[in-house]
Amino acid sequence: MYYRFEKFSSVSFFISVGSLLDLNFVADNFIYVILLAIGVILLKMIIIGITALILRYPARTIFLTVFSIFQVGEFSLLLSTVGLDNGLLPTNIYQYFLAISIITMALTPFLMNYAPNIAYFLLKIPIPKNIRKRLHSYHNLQLQAHSNIEELKDHLVIIGYGINGKNISKAAKSASIPHVIVDLEQEAFQEAKKK
């Protein structure tokens, strides 16, 4: 029942968004719409890639992330509609924004589907030796960090070392239950490692 409602609500959302788009506007400004859509996709990919790189994720994760969340989000559509209703956004800019949003959301499932293959291809492209050396040294550091973990069986896996993760870890420790903590935040990782 819940699945059918969720499917219906997402279908009705996309139908309502599509009905707001002026197809004559898109046809008259087709080249601009496509160029702007490509520009938005590339800009978001660059920002996401730099952010993931700063957070020191491996190259494969960076590529998968870039090809998964490049689209203009649904919340942006809501904000643009509010801007249009309050006279803050001209109608032609709203139509550009709406067309770009629809294009990027339509491309998302296809790029997400092929993201692992694209990432694999990009990782095999010849790159300068010093960059490849840095990527390998970073990968080796990660492997060394994980090589100290003893092999566990029938253990508890705690995902996230926030308030709940800490409480579950304390309970598991007091009950002598072997456990492993998984967290992506460096500070939480260091704190868990100390304890």
C-alpha cells in the first residue's frame, strides 16, 4: 500500500512539473536550454568532485558521486516557483530553470545506471605519473588502515558513531559482544579508535 502511494506521488510530481513547462519556449530557445543544461551539469560535477576530493574519498567514489547527484533538485523547483509567485523571478528565467531541471532529472537514472562503467573507464585513462602515484599512495594508506582490523565472525556492525552509535557501542562492550564501528567522518573515526 505504501509503495503504491509513493509511486503515485512521484508520478504526480513529475507530471505536475512537466505541465508547468512551456514547450514553445523550449523550442524557441532550444540551443540556449541545452547549453545552459550542460553548463549546470558540468558546474555541479566540478563542485561535487572538488568537495569529495577535499574530503579525501577514493577516485572511484568521487566519480560515482559526481554521476549520481549532478541534477537540479526538487527543492530548487519549489523555491523557483515561490520566486515566480512573488515576482522575484521573471517568467523567462523560470522557464529556463524549469527546462534545465527537467533535463537534468531525466538524465539522472541513465547516468546513475552507467556510473560504475564510466568510473571504471575514467580510472583507466592514462594520467600523469605523479598524480597516479598520489592516488596509489592514498589507496595504500587506506589499505594499511584496514589491515589492522582482525577478522570477526558473528559480530555487530555499528554504522555511524553519533549519540546512538556510542550508546550501542557501550552496550556491546559491556555485554562482551564483538563489534565494528563504521563511520565516514574523520573526527568520529579518531574518537572511536581512541576508545
